[in-house]
Amino acid sequence: MPRDGIDQIGFRILRELQNDARLSNVELARRVNLSPSPCLARVRALEARGVIRRYVALVDPVAIGLGLSVFIQVSLERQAERTLEQFQSAVARFPEVVECYLMTGDSDYLLRVVVPDVQALEKFILNGLTRISAVANIRSSFALKQVKYDTALPLPLIDKSSTRAWKSGSRVKFNRRALK
């Protein structure tokens, strides 16, 4: 059985929606070679299962004056469960933080923060991050240039001449041409 019960058509639907979530159901159905009714049923099933979490518009940050992207490593004084929960709850309230990851290694969290300029970053750090209890260390790195940014996940492909699942053991095989 394919990964998490998603078959070849399901992955084709996901691939198309990742590229353009505004496709009409009729156009999506045409692209994945289904009739509209079964296509819509499959999309609704993917939504209900949480495979499709939401639909969004990707906004160019520079076009709206948010030209500074900063990666901030945060270390906490201690890694107790309550401390981690408090930090995560506090960070979730900052609109400047567009991504936050609990990490292994030298720091506890990695944040991606988007702000208009260095002054806004300073304000965010001084009035925001440093006021969260248990923050021990903050290290910032400025992104000079965005080399790659893609929101589409690399989905596995099934060979069209085969109905076998693409899993071999626990490894998923990817078609390199489809990832370019």
C-alpha cells in the first residue's frame, strides 16, 4: 500500500495543488485524469485526513516592505518541558516569527524572522525575545540572498508502467527530474 494510503492519483493531486492551489476542480480533474466528482471527493478526503492542512497565498516579503530575513538561534537556560512550552507559546504570538523549530545541537530553537530593517530587528529582540523568561543566549544571522525557496514538498512518483508502491524498505524513491 502506498505511504499513508495515498495512491498515484492522490500524489498527482497533491503535486498539482502544491503548484497552484487556485486550480478549479474541473481543471484539477483534467490534469490528474479524473472526472470532477471523484476528484473533488479525493481532495476532500485529503483535507479531512489532514494531508492538505490549508490553502494560502504566498506574498513576496520585499514587495510589502519586509526585506530583512534573519535566522536566530535561541538557547534556553534549561530544557524542562514547562520552559519549552512557555517559550513556544511566547514565540507563537510574534508575527515577525514565520518559522520556529525545536533543534538538536548547539541551540534549542531556530527562528526565521522577517522584518523591514535592522531597527525593527533590534526592537523585536530587545522588546520581544529577551523578555521571554529562560532565554539564555540569542545569536542572529542575516540572510544576504535567498538562493532557493520552495513551499512544495518533494512528492514520490510511481512509475507509470508499474502499479507497485514506490517504497523499498523504509526509503522512498524520488524521480530526480521531477524535483528540478
